[in-house]
Amino acid sequence: MRHFPSSPHLVLLLLLWLIPVLTPARAETEAPPAGLARLISHGAVGLARGEQLLLAVNLDQPLVPASIVKLVTALTALAELGPGYRFRTEIYQDDSDNLYLKGYGDPFLVSEEIGPLLRELKKGGLSAINGIYVDDSAFALEEGVDGLGVSLNPYDVGPAALVVNFNTVNLTVAEDGRVGSAEPQTPLLPLMTRLGRELPPGEHRINISTDRANPALLTGQLFRFFQRQDSIPGDGDFGRRRTPARARLLKDYRSSRNLFELVRGLLRYSNNFTANQIYLALGAEKYGYPATWSKSHRALEDYLARDPLLEQGIVMVEGSGISRRNRVTARALLRVLELFQPNSLLLPEKEGMLLKSGTLTGVYSYAGYNPGPHGLERLVVILNQAANNRDEIIRILGKSF
């Protein structure tokens, strides 16, 4: 073994060489701005620029995130499914001219698409439509969405394999009780008239899926209207049925919006329904249909496992943030934002920042980007407390750094 001579000069040289390496590890962040601590009774705040962590308050504390967890769903889906991914709906017909709509979770099958779709089918040889049936066998969910309520509110719409108009109807009720459609692209349907009789005057967008029969009725009545409009003969029942094995495929229809476009709307309007349709597609596309929660949990875990910060700091039971069983750390969310940064402009703007918000009773959160004078800063605020101080916190962060 070779021995180096002992020397005070050599020892000093070694110490001087080591100091730059050791110092940053001891001082990871700047001191919190004045007044920040009083705003956080149970929560976390993180701020980073590039590889530099500017502020860390309880970064490794698991917290309920609310809707900012949609960033995790969006990041994973864009990485695993690809921005050009499109949901599909298969359209079949049997020998009795019954139509079968087999859905695979398209969250954006809407009124504007049905008329052009039927005209295309007519040009391709469709000569009659009798029964119109929804085949929702591509989803086999073990349970509903944890945290989802049962109400007429549109945010309580749950995931399903075949959904038209987000399983909602948008209607008006006049002072004299007359019911009308509140949107020009959707006709007044018998289902809307029936549901509107129970509502007060005004405009309403309501969840129709509280009655299991309603989604198939809405789909059938809407398709029947455009069938009549395009002079396609035939008549019959509506309902839920599996597609017969001998039915012929008329069309493998692809959604008008690709995943990138869906994610933009998801983050700007925080649509819980769309988030979970995307979340369920993750598992089904990787492990096969029918879609299940367990397949999607597994697909998400596979993705998170590639990065220790994500794997250790994120636990999700659904993809929208409505569940209080979801848990994230601010450190993991900062990493999510780092990976999502090329798509930062998909986030809505608030006070000059690009921010996704999250809100549940006692949960107030932000995650996004601040285009500061020294470059784009990633920031996370998660409060699990009675006081909603998130706006004051981001104002302090914006001024202090």
C-alpha cells in the first residue's frame, strides 16, 4: 500500500477541496419567507427551479391532494398511451338491423359527432336501424369511484364503457314548466322532458346515470333522432345488450379528440369523469379489456416504479382526485411537474402562473409553474386543514423568489 506524507498543507488542501461538495448538502433550501409558517397548520409547500430546491416545508408528508392528482394521471397517460391515442367505439349490426354500440370508454362521444357518424354509415350501406343497444361489456369495474356522490350534479357522473354527452343532459325549464334543450347541438329528447318535470325553472345540466336505464335511453333516443333526420328507416327498442357474435362490424369509430386534446380540457376544466376514463384506459390497454380498477392501479404502479421519488410519494385509488384515500407528497409532485414541464402550457393560468388547483372540504392545493425572472419555477401547495390559505401562500412565493 502506498503511503502519502502527512502535511498540514495537504490536510488543508483536502479540506478546501471537500468544502464545496459538503456545503450544499447541509443547506438544501433558503429560509421560508416571513409569514409563511402561520399559514400552514397541516400541509406542505415546495418550490424548485431547475435542479435547485428553493423552499421545502414538509416535503415528504403524505397528504390528500384533491384534483392536482390529475397531473399524475395526465403524465402517466401521455407517457404510456401517447398523445395521439384515441378512444374507440365499435358499431355493429345484426341480421335484424339492430344496432350495437360497443364502447371502450370514449369520454367525448357527443351530439355533434352522432349525425355525421350516421351519415357516414348510410353512405357505407346502412339501410335501416331497428333496435339500438349499448354494449358496455368492455368495463368490468369491481366498485364505483371512491369519494363519488350519488346526485344529479354532473360531477357525480361515474365511469362507463359507453357514454354519450358525458351521461348528462343540459335543459331549460320555463316558468310555465315547459322543458327545452339548453344547447343547439342537442335536440329535446323524451328523457329530457321527463327529467325536466321534476326541476325548478332555470337552466340545468344534470347527471342522468343515477338510474341505470337512463344512459341507454339517452343514447338510443339521440341516435334515433339523427337517424330520422337522415331519413334512415326502422324502429325498435333501446337498452343494454352484448353484441351478438354473428353481428357484423360497420365501423371502428375513433374519438374526434386525441389524448393530448383531452388532457388539455381535463386540466383546464378539472373533469373528474374524463380523468377516470383515461385512468381506466391505462390498465385496459396494457393488460387487456375489460377495464378494471386493479389493472389500472397496476399500470400506474408500473410507471411510478421507474422513478423512486414517484414510487415512494404517490398512492392513488382513482385518477381524478375525488377520493380522500389518494396520497401524495409535495416532493413527488415537484418531480411530476419536472417531467410534465414540456406540457406546462396545458395548465390554466392564474395570476400569471400556470396552476392546477384541487379542492375538497378541508383540502386546498395548487401545483404548477411560476414563470419567474430567473426561469420557470415549479411550485406545490397542499393544505389538509380548515383554513384555505393557498392563494396567500402562492402570492408570498411569487414575491419572495
